Amino acid sequence: MRGPVPLLAPAYLWLTLAVFLPLSAMGFFSLVSDIPVGGRAWTLTLDNYAEFLARPFYAQLLWRSLELGAVVTGLCLLIGAPCAWVLARTIRGRWREALFILVILPFWSNGLVRVFSWAIALRGGGVLDWAVNAILPWDVRVNLMFSWWAVVIGLVHSYLPYVILTGYVAMQAIDQRLIEAARSLGASRRMILWRIVLPLSLPGLAAGAVLVFVPVVGSFMEPRILGGRAGTFFGTVIEDQFTAVFNWPLGAALSFILLAVVLAVLAAAAPILRRSQ
Amino acid sequence: MTRTAAIAIAGAIALAAGAQAAEIRVLNWKGYGTDEPWAVAAFEKATGHTVVHDYFNSEQEMLTRLRTNPGAYDVVLINSAFTRQAAAEGLIQPIDTAGMKNVADLAPNLAGNPELAFDGKVWGVAWVWGVTGIAYNTEAMDRPDSLEVFWDPAMKGRVGWRDDALESVQFAALVTGQSINDIRDLDAVRDRLARLMPQIRVFWSSENDWNQFLAAGEFDVATYWSGSAARSKTHFGLPVEFVIPREGAIGWLDGLSIPAGSANVEAAKAFIDWMIDPEFYVKWDTEVGAPASANLKAAAALPEDAFNRRVLGDPANIARVEIMKPVSDADRERFLALWQELKAAAQ
């Protein structure tokens, strides 16, 4: 064989094994009436997708998950972009290495451990409550546990490093001379930020935003542990189908609807992503 | 004395079974008796069989594991409501109880429960039973005697609930005067659960959750399992008391079964026999806290003030308990959709 095929073969093989096969298995499950194990009778059907339309609460929860994804992504960008800038442009040498390790550190621990440590911090009588009361002279009750905000805090903490790392790479590549030139031509700090720094770091930040948005929309562990009664999202409903009632077909169909909606959101955001290339 | 006796008994079992050292794999809830380190150690020392545990977080997960890992487990804990389903799917094998010396002491109505013994065979050895009822913080409130406490406006935001569609529907059925095994008026159930939502502070999903939430003051009253409530009190020193509400409570019976394809059936039988041994049960209940034993001799061997004699031994209490029957997949999915819809509406 000639040409690029032999060289590309390992990549395609990997894609087939890791992406295409599991996805097609789930695609198949989403189209059957019952899971084909233990001699159960099954037929091909679209009922699982019809179920989504028949019960409006699925769409309501999907919207709630998209909202959560947008808020978490927004907060990650708001916090992550300045962090990335400081890391890339202001701090040098050993300090940068040390801070870099601190940013990546959460990745080294298990996600569940991080979520449970937030549970300890956020609950009434927890670390946060104690700290706020130690500083403020009047009595305040801080009990964020089992609320929508607890879920947001846990998710932002989990996914923030993605934005910082991708933003860092993009910002480090910005040519310092561009900024100096702008400054020498009399551009204000704000103008430099809006006309040079942001457009040039947009590819990194956009990549980070995608990396955050996609998993957050489907998240189920953080909402379940930190959300309490407020922790019902599209992801937890899908998880219930797999673990609570063994209804894989409906779970798979809901997953594919989520996938389609996320792809649609990304397609709608494509002009921004493309402009940033 | 108990240790040596336990070892002697387990040793006798091993000799009777004539078993060679094997590694048996047990599938159970975490922290639910079979994995007590002293019990496993005594069994291993006496029989030479080693015991490895694997855990599930829901009955459906347990069935999924049996379906997807045939031959991977030797002993599995199955709630009696699921035993028929597991047998029908070919996930478990019938148990020949000859040679298991403690089986004769099991309460006849539990050992012979039609959900465990059917088609003339034993599919699950009755192990422990108990009820899901109300447990409350004795320092925070007066003793409730009715399920209405969960709907009491004074308890708004003080209620803990298990995030389980079936259990929720069953409690709502009890409070609306229906049988948990024959729910006819689902609208009344929906209405009740919709009004329950604002009362709930937190969903608990494990004993560990429950104890932490109570200790942290997240809730004052919650649904709970009788055996776990006993454990919270004796083992963790929490101010907890368990109530069987006047409307009734959801009874359950757990059996130990042997999965189809197990390569160590004799060792598995020896382990199950050790699990229903009074020696094991008395130590489990007095030192850790356990549900009620299906073994009459074991229950009688408890101290008189023991929870499992005091609360679960009261005939008036037992009369109100309804043992849960199997639930069809269609009903399960219907209940889950109802429950999810209510949770979504409460967001």
C-alpha cells in the first residue's frame, strides 16, 4: 500500500475501537424495545425517542442541564482566563512551575474525592461556615450544601483547569511585540485587551469552553452528591435508567438526544469557534 | 469463648463439606454483615476458604452484575422480591440445603417464603429481614407514630428521603390507605408525593449518608431501614429511634443465593451456613447492629433489651408490616417516570 493510508491506519483503528463501536452499540440499544440479554424478546422501535417527546419533564431537565452547562462554562471562563493570563505573562521561573502544579493538582485526585471534600466544606457547620463565622463579627449561617449553587461550585472546581491550561497555551503564544506596538501607538489597556489579547487567546479559551460545556451538560455525579433535592438533571435521569430500572434502551435514547443537542449547540457556536482560528 | 466456638462450628462445616480451599466471591451491599472482618477471618481460619467482596448500590445494579459477569460470584445477597426474577433469568441456581446444619432453625414462614422457595426448590436461604419505616433524631423532636410526620408543615425542610421511586410510591400508598403490593390509586400517590417534595431536605442513598446527614443536622426525621437504625444507635452512638408507623411499613426479606456458574458451590454453602449461624448473628447484632435474623435460635439468643427483640419482636408491630412482593418492570418504569417527573417539577 502507498500513500497516507498505512500511516493513518492506527489512528482510524483506535477511533473505531474507542469511539465508533461503543457509540454504535448505544445507538443500537436506543432503537430496541428491550435489552437483548437473558432471552428477552426485543424488536426494533422508535418508542424510546417518542418517550422523550411524550413526557415534557425530560425536555425541561435537558434545558436545566444546558443552563447549568452555560453557567459553569461562563464561570470557568471568567475565573480561568485571568488566571491563565497571570500564569502566562506575569509570573516567571520557579513560581510559574509551582503555580502550574497547583492548577493541575486537582487532576491527580479522584473526582469523587474532590466532590466529597466540597460536601465537607459546604455543609452547615462545615469548613466554610466555620471560616466565615471566624472572620465576620455577626452570626451567619452558611449552608450551601444541597443547592443548585453547590453543584455549580463543585463543577467549576472540577473543570476550571481545562480553561486555564488551554488559555495558557494560547496566551503564551501571543507575541509581546504586538502589545508593545499597540501601547506605543497609544492604545489603552482596555483596547489592548479587547483588540489584541482576547482575539488572539480566543482559540484556547473556546477549546477550553467546549471541554467544560460538553461533560457538564451530561454530569450526574456532582449533582447527585452536592445537589440533594435540587440535584435532578438530565444526566441523573439517564443514570437512573441504567442503574435503577435497567432500562438501557430509554437511557441510550436519552443519551443520544443529549448528544444531538450538544452537537447542535456546538454547531450554533461554530462561527465563533471558526473566527477564532 | 465466642471466637473459638465460631471457629469450631465453621470448622465442622468445612469438614462436612469436605471442601478444598477456595476463593469465594461475595456480592452484597457494603457493610452488610458478610464483610465484617472478624466474621470473614473466622471463616477463613476455620475453612481455609478466602472471601473476597464486591459491592452493589442498588438491586438493579446487582442483577446487572450477575447478568454481565456470569461465573464471577459464588454468593449473592438477593432481596426476596428479586429472587424469582433472578431465577427466571437463570442467574442463580437452586441450593441443596442438606448438610447445612443451621437451615433447620430458620423460621418456617421465612425459609419457606414463596418468594425464596418455589418449584419445590430453595433459591435463596432466608438470612435477615426487617422493615423500612421512620427513624428520627430523639434530641430534635417528639416520637412520631404516623407517616403524616413527613407531611407535617412543622417538618418542612427537615425530612430525609431515599431517592428511590418504588419506595417513595409505596410510602405514599401506605399513607393513602393502600397496600404496597396492590397500588390502585396512583393519582392519590402522585398528589401525596408532590406535596412531599418541598418537605425534603436531602436524599440519602446509603447508611453512611444517613448517619452523616443526621449527625450534621441536615434532617430530623427520615425513612430508614430498621437494622440500619439499630446500627446508627449502637455502633455510631447517634440519638436515633426507629418507629413502625401506624399506617404500616414496608417489610423486606433478604436471602443469600448462589449464582449460576459458581465454581465453588460447597464453599459458598459453608459460607451461607456460617452467615445464619446464631454465633455469628449474636455478635453481629450486639457489636455492630443488624436486621432481624431469620434464624429463630439466633433471635432468641439476643439480650432482652436488644432492638431486634424489643421493636421487631413486638407482635403488634410485626402485624403492621407488609412484606414486599416482586414488582413488574412495567410498574417499576411507571413509578420511576412518576418520581422523576415530580422531582423535575420540584426544581
